[in-house]
Amino acid sequence: MLYLSTRGHADRKRFCDILLEGLAPDGGLYLPVEYPQIDDAKLSQLRETLANKGYAALAFEILSLYIDDIPAEDLRALCAKTYTREVFGSDAIVPVRQLDGVLHIEALSNGPTLAFKDMAMQLLGNLFEYELARRNEELNILGATSGDTGSAAEYAMRGKKGVRVFMTSPHGRMSPFQQAQMFSLQDENIHNIAIEGVFDDCQDIVKAVSNDHTFKARYKIGTVNSINWARLLAQVVYYFAGYLQATRSNDQKVSFTVPSGNFGNICAGHVARQMGLPIAKLVVATNENDVLDEFFRTGVYQVRGSANTYETSSPSMDISKASNFERFVFDLVGRDGVRTRQLFAEGVAKAGKFDLSTDPAFEDAAGKYGFVSGKSTHADRLATIKDTFERFDQMIDTHTADGVKVAREHLGAEPMLVLETALPIKFAATIEEALGRQPDRPAKFNGIEDLPKRVVVMPSDVDKVKAFIAANCR
Ligand SMILES: *Cc1c(COP(=O)(O)O)cnc(C)c1O
């Protein structure tokens, strides 16, 4: 399988080359040149694989359709090492449970950091270690986090040979639980840098370091952000696992509702649907930061400045610009790289928007591609958490609550699977506001806030961060 850029660059690359890369040379995102098709016989085979051999074997079957530059037995071993009961808490890895009639929840957040990002990041950690060893190379991952991404990256990369992590976060702004999760890691290859500033300052530092090409090359700086194709691909697997758990035969369909921010998670659903998985609807759920809902309602994609990006109680969805959205738009406009470049490199980058409302392609978003959307606010979140707890005795986190709220607006006859993207303990303050009690805490996290912390606090200063990286790369 070869990969192309959404902006039309002529290069075609293989999986392991784009694994360690970020954007394509023309600023586009990588996608496979075509989506491998799953016919009825293959779907039946995958159904048996999941039932008899489990999630890791299913992951191997899906990944091997896209990865041909890792020997099959190695890829199989990487999947088996990643998706274990020990790491993800159950043999099902992503168990589906019923809430109410057709409404179900697919649990994606029982990994080490209790958010769905572990599903992809744990695999990425193993893939990185494997590929870096094969090339005899090292990588220093520099990132910015407001919580979930950074901790998922650190738990995936801790102790991995050839990899160091330098993770910046806004000093004092993450929840106490999130800070404890990250800062209690004592692994030598994990470095927490608390920046005296806000999340945007952290992101600016990462950009500034990445734009210093000499420094970047000398210190082998890389990233693990959500545009990485390997992360997206790992997520495709749980759409298959959700479908196979919720159906008994291949003539049935299901729909998915996905709490969305950067459009990475639901874009994996789009890929699964393009492969032929019988998905009726893909429902995009946003919070008050509703750029995606606006697009799917109107055809206008208008990004926001930081002044109009709200801090909400589902913070991992607080985005003003959805970094993976370009992948879907590329398919929507008939895989036209020139057009995609116009929309993003000119429309979004220069005017902050593009408008497809009068373009015939926009009708395909709902029609051909099955996308619909909805929005949820803080009040909706509280009401949904309370309702779900009172009627079904289930505690859901704030992001999942946005999903449940929006899913209820799009129910049909088919099973509706809401992706559970985090556990309530990560967002305890809002749970308390909704229920008047603390969320349950998995036993292994008892007392985590009291553990010794490994973190350096720094002013928002690019040179200081560079000096810290240099000093720790010996
Ligand atoms: C990252 C995250 C999201 C958003 O996922 P995207 O792939 O960016 O759309 C939703 N919920 C939680 C809990 C997250 O950590």
C-alpha cells in the first residue's frame, strides 16, 4: 500500500516512512491511495477472528491491509503485545454495553490513561520502538498537551528504547488527576515541562522548535499529534470491533456517534465505512466549540481564533480548527488535491474559512458519506450525566455525555454506538457538579495525587526549552 498527500504532491510513500513523519512535504496529510475493500466473505472471516482469537488478531487483519513494509509475523507480534487484557482491562478490549434500546456505549477508555487515545498511542509506542531499532535511529518526541494526548503519549513511550518524550503543558491548568498521571512517571526517557502560560503558548513553543530545521535535524525532533496516519489507522480497528459486537450478521447496519475535536476519531470511522463496513450514519458530536457541527449543517467551515475558542467542561474537544478534517474533505471533493489545497492553504490559512454550501459535493457529506452532526453544551452535559446515572446506573464522562446527548437526536432502527472517549474520574469536578458525588476511581489510581512528581517549571521561552532538550539528549 502506498500513501499520497491530500494536497497533490507527487511522492508516494510506504507506511514506515510516514510513520515517523508529520505533514507531507506540501503541507497535506497522508492517506492511502485507495481504501482496501471488505466484502461479505472477508467480513465473516473478521467476525470469526474477533470471536475466536480476539481483538489483537482483528487488529492484525485490518492493519496488514495497509502495512506491507513490516513482515507479517512481526506485525502480528506487535498487535499481540499491544492489545492485552493487562493493558486494557478486559479480553474484549473495547466492550460494548447497552444503555437504552438501540443506544449502546463502546468503551474505548480502559487503557493506562483512561482516555481513548491509548487505543492508538499504545500501538504507536510499539511501532516506534520497532522501526527505530530497525533503522538504528533515535527520536525525541516534542509535544504540547492540555491533558489527554500528553499522558497517552507518555504512557505509550515510557521505557521504550530509542525514544524520549519532552511534553510541555500549561503550568497549573490541567486537572489534579491529569497532572498526577503525567508527573508521577519516573521513567528516565519521559520529561515533563510545565510552561508558565496557557496551552497556546505550549503549542507555539513546539511550532517554533519544529521550524528551527537545524535544531530539529540535530536533535531528531518528532511529534505524535493526531494527524499521524498510524494513530488513525489503529482507530479503524475498533469500528470493526464495535460493529461485530453489536450485530449477528453482515446484513445488519450500525451507526456511531463520536465526541469530536480534531476529527481524528471519527475520520477513522469514515475510513472503516469507505472500506465497506456497514455503517449507516457517522454522527459528529461537538461541544460549544462547534466548527464541525456548523460545517455539517451549513457547508461553511469557519475556524475560530483563540478568543472565540471556549474553555468547556469537555476540554479535549475544545478546538478551533480540526486538524484531521482535511482528510475527509479530500475524499468529499473527489480526491482532488488541487482543490483541497485551495480550500485549506488558501481558504482556511488565509481567510479562515471555506464555503461548500452551494457545491454539489456538500450533499454527499450526508448522502454518500453518512455524516450528520449535533452540538452539546455544559447544561446538556450535566443533564445527560445525571439522566444516565439515575435511569441506567451508569456514570459517563463529560465527552461521552456530549456523544449521548447528540446520539439521541439521531436514533434510527439500527444499533447506535456512542464511543466512550474517557472515564469520569478524569473530569471529577463536573461529575460532582452533575451528581453531587465523586466519580468512582479505579483502584490502581488510589493516592496517585500524593506520588512524587517529576516535572520542571519553565517560563514560556523557546530557548530555555531548547536548552533543556539539548541537555537531556546526551
Ligand atoms: C482527544 C479526545 C476527543 C476528541 O477526539 P478527536 O480525535 O480529536 O476528534 C474526545 N474526547 C476525549 C476524551 C479525548 O481525549
